Amino acid sequence: MLTLWFAPGASSMAPHIALHEVGVPFDARPMSFHKKDNRAPEFLALNPEGKVPTLSIDGRIMTEVAGILFYLARRFPEAGLLPVNDPEAEAQVVSWMSFIAATVHPARRVGEQRLREVFGFAEAKLAGRDWAAGAYSIADIHLFRLFWRWMDSGGPAPGSFPGISAHYERMMARPAVRRVLEIEAGIGYELPG
Ligand SMILES: N[C@@H](CCC(=O)N[C@@H](CS)C(=O)NCC(=O)O)C(=O)O
């Protein structure tokens, strides 16, 4: 059984989307940062960092967006979220997710100028392609959540990131993305990072 602890609008949105892409049943556990659900002893016993996403796989805990996305893509290959039999393409997906987790995500806390700089790197890496690693993958889900977060808080000047903006629109057209946005907005966004 898969259980996902998530907070609406937080980083956990990416694995939440992947679970909907895969289409398997899972136990969804919404958390409220305002109510400090992530600081409750029962949750800290699962994840001492007190962060979402946190996934339980038959009771075994997994944390970190990139790790959870990779697990879901590998466990449910029929969803087509990771290239198969192509080590270089698969490594490109991992490379994108490392870049997103280590460079793009922390930029929010630094400020708007750094955010523009790192999305400039992402724009250049995308290089006019529809999807980050050629075909749709978990890297696109990861990238989308960070850009969605920026868009939700005002976003960049119109036209400044044409490639990423087109990618965002492509993502917004996916049923799994629309469904998760609907579910999370219905609970109420809490947007820490
Ligand atoms: N490196 C982690 C970052 C996860 C993260 O920053 N989660 C934030 C929400 S976006 C969180 O749970 N913050 C609550 C806290 O730190 O108290 C990942 O990629 O999963």
C-alpha cells in the first residue's frame, strides 16, 4: 500500500501528480503546516525532518521528491514516466531532477533575482524541446511544480521564459495535473517553498 503525506501547493504536489499519472490507488494524507501537522510527534517519527513529500511503501518510508518520483516511474513502467533501455536518456532525467532539487528549489528563498537566473538556466537546458528529456517524464513533473509555484505567486514578466511557459501550458493540459490542482486547491493551498 502506498501512502502519501502532502501539503497543498508544497513540493509534494510533484509526487501527487505522478501518483495520478500512474493511476494506482493510494492513501492520501493531507497535512496542514498552519496547524503544524508536520511537527506532530507521530509525523516526526516517520520523517524526522518534518517535511513533505513523505511516502510510505508498505510501511517503509521514502522522502525527497526526486527519489519518490524515480520510485514511482520505475515501479509502474507502464505509465511511461521514464525512458526505458536508454541509460543516457534515463540519466538525463536524473540530471534534471538533481538540478531542480539542488539549484531551482533553493532559489525561492534567495529571492526573485536568483529565481530569474535559475529559470534562465532551465530555459537554456530545455532548448526549445517540448519535454525536458525528449519525451514526457518525471523531470517534467518536478520542473512544473517549481514553475507553478512561481506563477502562483505572480510569476515572471510575460514572455521572459517562452520555453518554460509553453512547458507549463503543456503540463496544465494533462488530466493528472488538472486533477491534482483541483484536489489541492479544494483542500486549500499552503505554500511554504
Ligand atoms: N529536498 C526536499 C524538500 C522538501 C521540502 O522542502 N518540503 C517543504 C515543503 S515545499 C516542507 O515540507 N517544509 C516544511 C518544513 O520544513 O517545516 C525534497 O525535494 O523533497
